[in-house]
Amino acid sequence: MTGLGALFRTQARVFLRDRITLFFTVLFPIVFVLIFGFVWGGVEGPAARARLGLVHLDRGDDVLTEVLAAQQAVVVVPYADRAALEEDLAKKKVDLGLVWDGRSLVFLQDPTRVQEGYAFAELARGIAAEVDLQRQGLAPPVRAERENVGRTVAVGWFNLLVPGIMAFSILASGLLAVSGRITQMKERKLLDRLLVTPMSPGALLMAIAGVRLAAGFFATLTTLVAAVALFGVRFEVNWPLFVAFVVAATLGAMGLGTVIALVVRRPGSAGNVANISAQVMLLLSGVYFPLEIMPSFLRAVSRALPLTYMVEAMRYVTGVADMPAARFALVTGALFAVGAALFPVLGRYVVSAGQR
């Protein structure tokens, strides 16, 4: 146990000195939560309200005033003329413009706001429909209300993004543990020196896995705390399932790193291949972009990537997306099985250090 503790401490120091692995495992999630949090974290959710610039030319008609007063999604900013409204719209001081002369509604929109343009257009159509009904003395035939079903607490894309980043940090940590750290030790002949000591290869693997598990828990928890503390994001974490998934995902990622280390013949290149693979999976696994907006062939590719299922499972255990319990058990079990099955292979890889 003394020797294993020494190995654990040594691997912990090595991990903290490895800038690339440290960044992708610990710092990358925090940096991206901060970036995307300030971009999306403060504008999503029910509290977000659009600023509507209004030029009201017909003061004798109160229909529009009543409709806008009932709108919870807008804050009305009055303007004296259209020119001033257009100027502030171009400067993004207001989100949407409206000119009302008593006969027609003219909505003004900034075409450069591509991402938000669709939402503003839907808002304009809703206001116009409500004004039209009230001027005819009619009420809407159907009232639509939006409710989340299941146990999800997500109110926007940022809620889904955070668990995705957490899943990626686990993947990167596990991949680089083998294809980065162990292949570096092989290239520098450090494994050959360890093999002549009483310490077994299994002890080395246990130490590396223990450090990566600790790093995975630290990275995911700090990411979670940062999102909650800085941006008020809600999560309902199932802690027993969270712990089980992080353990299984870390071991599974190390198993995938073993595959890369065995396929890539040059040890020094394995880390580069692992980095590239992780970045490709990051883009195609629904972390940044919903899978629903991808072309069908890219959706098919994403379904072949392990990070896609890791992201789904992490969203499930943090309570922001639903997932059948059987599917979660299958994903977690598969990740654990991959790690358990490939660890003996990794052990032989370590033992055969001088034969490659």
C-alpha cells in the first residue's frame, strides 16, 4: 500500500504538471462555462424579455396598448418618430421595432441578429394576431401553454451545454491518461525502468486511473458549482447515479485511449490522435449544437460516437433531460465494460514496453 500511495502521489504531480491534459480536464470546462454563460446564461429562461421600440401614431386607438400591456415577453420603449427608432435598432438598444398608425402594424427588425431573428419574428406575428382578433371583438380560439414534462428542469440551451462540457472533460481526461501519459512513459523508456522494480504494472494503472477519477470528479463538480453560482442555472443531480456514471465514463474513456495507443504505432503521435478525436467528437456529439439541426448524415455519425451517449447520460444524472432508466443503465454498463475489458490489454501493453 505504501508503494501504491507513492505511485498515486507521483502520478498526481505529473498530472498537475501536464499543461495540455490539465487544461482540457479542469480549466477547459470552467473557461467555456464562463464564455457561454455570459453569452447565453443571462438571456435564456422565462425572465428574458425583448425590448420593443414603439412609435404610436394613433393615440386614439387603445387596442395595441392593451395587447402590449398583456405581453409578458416584451418591455415597451416609446419613440417619437421612426427615424429615432431605426437608429436605436441599428445600435441594438432595442430588439424589435413597431410603428402603428391605427390601420397597419409595421415591424422593424435588425437582419444582422441572425440567431435571435426567428424568435423576434414569432413575437411580432403573435402581437399582430392578437391585435387583429381584438379589433374584431374576438378572443383566441385556443390558448397555448408551454410546460416541461418529466423531471427536466432545463429552460434553455445553456442548461444542456454545461453537462455536455462536463462529459467532454471526462472523455479528454481518460483518453489522455493512456494515449498521452502512458505512451509518453513508453517513449521515454520509463516503463522499462518500472518493470525491473517490485511494483506491478497493475499498480501503475491503478494509480493513473485513481488520479483521473479524482480529476474527473473535481472537474465536473467545479463546473457544476461555477454554473450554479455565477449564472443561477438549476440542476437536480441524482448523486448516486452521478458517481456511478463518472466512474464508468472515466474507465470507458481510458479503454478508448488504450485502443488509440494500440492502433497508433508511434507513441508520441498517440496523444495528438487522442486530442483530434476528442475535438471532433466535441463538435459532433450535441455538446454545442443540437443534433436535431444537423444534416441526417452527421446525425448518423454522431450516433457512432461514444461522447454522444456520455452527454445524454450526464444530462440525465444532472436532471436537465429525460432518459429511460434502461438506456442509462446500458450506456453506463457499456462504458464500464469497455474499461474493464481493455484494462488487461493495457496491462500487457505496459509489460511489453521494450518490445515495440
